[in-house]
Amino acid sequence: MKVSREQVALNRERIVETAARLFREKGYDGIGVSDLMKSAGLTHGGFYGHFESKEDLLAEAAAHALKKSVERWEGFMADGRDAALDKIRASYLSETHRDHPESGCAVTALGPDIGRLGDKARHAMTEGARGQIAVLQQLMPAEDAAEQRKQALAQYAAMVGAIVLARAVDDEALSAEVLAAARDALPR
């Protein structure tokens, strides 16, 4: 039975959404194509009709997740600089984000994996990170664009690092302390 173009597009979208969640939850090596396709409600054999490789899917899934993150951050900007920074700070540097990588930032969940992969996956991560940094840059208090960029890069690195460290330690109090310190360090 031939599948319509619309159904092919819907299937691809379902695969990408599922992959974005599962790769962030389990890591690149933590989920195979067969289990990923099963989670998407599709057969393993259909995978290669959509993607050349698992790494190609990772690139698209990471780009998709980061695009949604950038859109959410841009939506926060409608409430003004201070409110946007507060929302980014509260959501990104939260225990919920720490405890649920499957619905969080692809940079914190997949950065080390993608850093070891090919150009396509690394490019997707680069573009997504650029988008998040651009939003932060617009929210930084400096008057000069170069200084705003410097502040945005520092804040972004601090946020990413805080989540990675908060997830890695086995001491709940230390983990919470790391998140709180990073929240307090963002400009107000």
C-alpha cells in the first residue's frame, strides 16, 4: 500500500519528535534505531526511507529541539527584558530541567555525544546554540553589542555548565546549590 506524501511527512515528524525526546533522555548510544522506531509507532524498515543514518536523525532531532527552545525564549521576550530573563533563569536552571533531560535543552543532554560525531550533527548543535545565544544577547544589560555578546556567551556557558554539573553529582544538596548559584549569577 502506497503512503501519501502527507502521511510520509507526518511519519517523519513523528520520528523526529520521538528521537528528540529519546536522544535527550537516553543519549545517542542509549537508544537504537529499532527501539526508536517502535516508540514512534513505526517499523524499523521504514527508517531508511526517511534518514540516511542514525546520526542524520540525531542532527535533525537536535535542530528541532533547539528550534523549539529558541522559539520559547523569543516568546518570553514579549514580556520585556527582566521578565524574559527571569523566565529563562527559572525554567532552564530548575530542578525540573535537571531531572527531565528528555524535555530539556539538547545542548545539555547531547553536547558531549554530538561533539564526538560528524559535521552534520555538530552543525545542527552550533546553529541551535547560536539561536539561544542570540536571544540572551538581546537581553543582556550592556550598552555595547560586543559586550552584550560577551555577557550572553558567559551566561549561556554558565547555564549549560550548571545543568550538566547538577545532573552529574550524586549529592542533591550540592546539585540544588549549583542551580541556585547559577540563577543568582544571571544579570538582573
